[in-house]
Amino acid sequence: MAQEVLLEVKDLHVHFPTADGLVKAVDGLNFKVLRGETFGIVGESGSGKSVTNLTALGLIKRETAQISGEILFKGQDLLKLNSEELRKVRGKELAMIFQDPFACLHPFYRVGDQLVEAILCHEKMPKKQAAERATDLLASVGIPHPKERFRDYPHQYSGGMRQRAMIAMALVHNPDLLIADEPTTALDVTVQAQIIELIEKVKTEFNIGVILITHDLGVIADVAQRVLVMYAGRGAEMGTIDEVFKSPLHPYTWGLLESIPRVDSKGTRLVPIEGSPPSLINKPAGCAFHPRCPHRFEKCDKEIPAMQDRGGGHPEACYLSIEDKKRIWAEREARRTKAAS
Amino acid sequence: MFQYIVRRLIWAVIMTLLVISTVFVIFFVLPGGSGRNIEGAGKCSSPIAIMMAGRNPRPALVCNIVKRLGLDKPVYVQYGRYVGNLLQGDMGYSYHSSEPVRDAIFRRLPATASLAIGASFIWLVFGVAIGIVSALRRRSFMDRASMFFALVGVSLPTFFLGLVLVFLFDGRLNIYNVASYQPITSDPVAWLKSMWLPWIVLAYVSMAVYARMVRGNLLEVMGEDYIRTARAKGLREKSVTRHALRSALTPVVTMYGLDLGILLGGAVITESIFNIPGIGSLAVDAISNQDLPTILGTTLFAGVFVIIANLVVDIAYASLDPRVRYS
């Protein structure tokens, strides 16, 4: 059974003109998100993860950015909607939660009232009814004593509770797609797991799609079905968790995987990726990763590689031949394991 | 909340006592005096008494005054007496007019209050409105024009602007008459006619400050994460602006309260330029007459107004910002 495509991003470009030059935050990006799946997006800071999703929600000011391409949400191009049409989608069918729950709730309003407001801006109903619904939602995201907590201010909540409240706020209208932009980065490790679990529970219960943006590969491996690796505003590699984690094909993905500690092979050396992310104003010619790539060859700085299936079973954007990729990854794995023993 | 208010109240009382003590020390223990000395007055020789006694006084008169004012008593006794009298509402008598200082101040309070309340109302309304419009229409002609207007306002001293406007409206255009102050109770129309120019002069500088502050605050708040959240949940732009204003205008409450408190203690320059018989001009006159009880009274009065304003602002702030209330 083919799953419904919720979101399809086609050749998206988001450029910001600045005094220093054109910042190419997103530069030709393609991906799809299906209903019922958790779609992970990973990449370093500045790789365009957040900008992509803020663009989808219309939270990037169109006057300050040059946006081209398509963002089809349930078949409708979000980039063609006017601001009022977009507002009606936002928070209703398409909801988003953010990185820092400490800063994301208004400090002067009661948490409950902020939920009520979210309910009433898309649906007319008596305030009392909205308040009851908000209380139920607080309970359903695991906030104890929701009736009392409804009347509390954000600063009386712990970080984890605030993120729960944010999730409750995102769920008020049963959205089809939930975008979680680094939802756990600002939280304690123990709380992180609870929040991720909650997002998973919500996904199954409401049968929605989730985009999980993070630089925590462990979280992605845990909960996502598919993952997109982004580098400098473009896709580097995309596939199922098994494909990308077990047989990665892009040197950047290799670098990412080698730079996280693994419990199963204790003592494995962590190998950082040399260099730093490129400037988004003067991107390297050709593949943006080539200056940091130990396997680069002539072709790499000539032309931008498209992200496509090059015989490895899932789309990626590297000019190396499939045989080379498999060989190099096997060698790198072997070297790492050897160093561990 | 109750505890918070009680704590603030206690602080206010302590602050008032500190103000009284400081004023007392400055004016009674370290008097500038006239520098004259009366031969034969002996230990009666007190600069205050000598000054009060007039030209070439007899030593006996000076001694009399010293005794009457208790200046021969130890400092702490004088202090106790002063505070004791103060608690009964007695601020002493003017050396100059022999009028009770309390009466002089209260007689002049309506003029100062007219000036302060009227001017602060104007600058609050216009300053905040200009700031909001400038921030929401950032980089528009309106924004640039009003920020230029504000820059001029911030840079112009009151005494300069006041004198220029008096020269213009009174001297040239003849549509305003300096020294025409009428109490609102005797003739409201004349009162209004006499107050509009001082209001504008006093309001302009603060209006500029407020407009710039509101604009800056609002622009900053508009970049906050919770404003993005408000948009992300689909609020209309109107509600998003309301969220932003709630945060951006809270500091204005603080500033307004303090400014009003300071002004109620007398707007010295504006009152002097426009000949408004307020507390500010009373204080200036008292200083030139070396009228110590009046100086003491007006200073104390101004100080107490600032303390009251602080108290009100603290309580208002707590009711506006829940984070203050619970910490």
C-alpha cells in the first residue's frame, strides 16, 4: 500500500540577499515526507535544515528572501499561498515545535491561555470549551495536574514540561504534519528520551507525519524511518535508516557516522570531519563538501553533483563510483574497529 | 504577591528615613551659612541664626533664634525633633516669608501637578504611538521621519527649546503669554491657555526618548522565539502584535512611573521659564533666598514622590510580569 505523500519539496532554493552577498541557505533541495513516518533531517548548523522548514511554514519573510521551487503540502504549493491562506494552514494542518522551549512560550501569559489562543485562532468555540480541550491536551502530553498547570506561567514549568506544552500546542488541531526542529537539543538527556518518545506516541496515535530535525544521529537511528543528510543547503544522501546507517554512500555521511560515539563498540576512535562548514555566500565550486573530503578527485570541483540513485540503492550526491564507495567505507570501518581493539 | 508588597513597603519606609537623614545632614549639620560672624555671640554663633537675624543683628537676637530653633542642642536631638515634627506634618516655617513650608508646598502643588500630569500624558500617548508605528513600519518614510524628529528631541535641552518657543510664540506670534498661569479651579480655559506650551516643551524631550525606547523594544521582541511560536500556531498578525506589545510596553510602565514621580517633585527648568508657580520654582526661590526650611521641605517632598513612584512601579511591574511576582 502506497503511503500518502504529505509534503514534497521540489528544487527548493532560499537565498537571502545581505550586505556581504547572497546567502544561499537552501540551494536545490528535494525530499518527500509520507504520512505515518518520521522523517529525519540531519546536518551541521547552517546546512539549511531549519530554513527549509521555516520556509514551509511561511515564517521566513518573503520580502527578505528569494524563494523558488515548490513545497507541496497535501498537493498544494505552500509557496503560492498568500499570507492569510498560509496562516490558516499554519498551526492547523502543519504544526511546528522548536529548539528552545525556554524561549518559545510567552513569559507573560499563562500556559493554558496560550493553548486556548492556539485553539481559538482556527476554530470558533466558547472559551470554556477551548479551556477544557487545552486541559485535556496538557494531560495527554503527560503533564501532571493539568487543571492546576493550566493556570501556571511558563517559568513555573521545567524545560521538559515546557516542551510538552509546546507539543500540546502543536497538536490542538490534529495537524497532518508535525515539524520538530531540534526538539531535544536544549533539554537534559533523560528528558530528551521522554520527549522523543512522546513525539513517537503522538505520531502513531494521530497517524501523522513527523519531520525530525536534529544533529543527534542517535535519535534519528532510534525513531526515524527515513533520513535526509544535508550539507550546505543541499541533500547529500537520503534513504531508510538501514541504508544510510549501514551502507552510507556519501563521504560526508561517513564523516558524521565516525564522529559519534557508539556504545556497541566501546573505545572506537572518534574521527572528526576536518575543516569547517563552508561559507554560504562563497560556496566551493562543484560539490560543496570537496574541500573537506579526503576522497576528492578532479571532477569534484567542476560540477555540482545531483542527488540521485547512482547504483547504490538510494539517492546520494557523490561522484565516486559505487565500487569505490563500498570499498572505502569498508576500509574506514575496518580501520576504526581495529583502532578500538 | 502580598508578601512582595509588604517587602516593598518596608523598603519605602527605610528609603524615606534615609532621604530625611541625608537632607538633614546636608542642610543642618553642614550648613553653608553666610560666613559672617557676630562678635560676642559666643556659642550662639550659628550661621543659620545669623542669617535669619538680618543685617547687623544684636548678639542677643542671634542667641534667641538659636534657642528657638534648638540649634544649641546636640545634633541627634535636633534630628529627633525634626523627625518628630515631620511625623505631625510640620515641616517648619519659611525663613523668608514665615509661612509654614507645608502650606507653601501644597499651595504650589496644583501647578506642578498640572504641568507634570499634562506633559507626561502627552509624551506617553505620542511617544508610545510613534514608537509602535515606527517599529511596525520599519524603514518606511514615517519611521525615518519620526526617528529624526526623536533624535532632535533627545538632543535639545529643555531650557533651549523652552526659550526658543517662548520667543517665538510669545515674542513674535503673540499666541501665548508667559506668566499667565491660572489654577484650573479658578478658570479652566485660562489654565489650558497657559499650560499648552509648557506641556509641549516638557513633553517633547521625553516623547523622543519614549518613542525610541518603544521602537527599540518592539523590534527586539519581534525577533523573540515566542513571537515565532505565536506565528507558527497560526495567530493573526494582530494577535502576534499584541503578544509583542505586551512584552515591549512593560518597561515603559516602569519608566513612566519614575519620570512622573520625579516631575511631581518639581520641573525646575520648565517652571522657571514659563513662570509657573510650582514646587520647582519654589525650590529655586528658596535656594536664592537661603531659605533652609523651604529647601529642606521641597527636597524631601521630591524625594518622597520618587519613593512613592518606585513603590507603585514595583507593584505594577509585579502584576504585569509574573516572573517578578513569584521570585
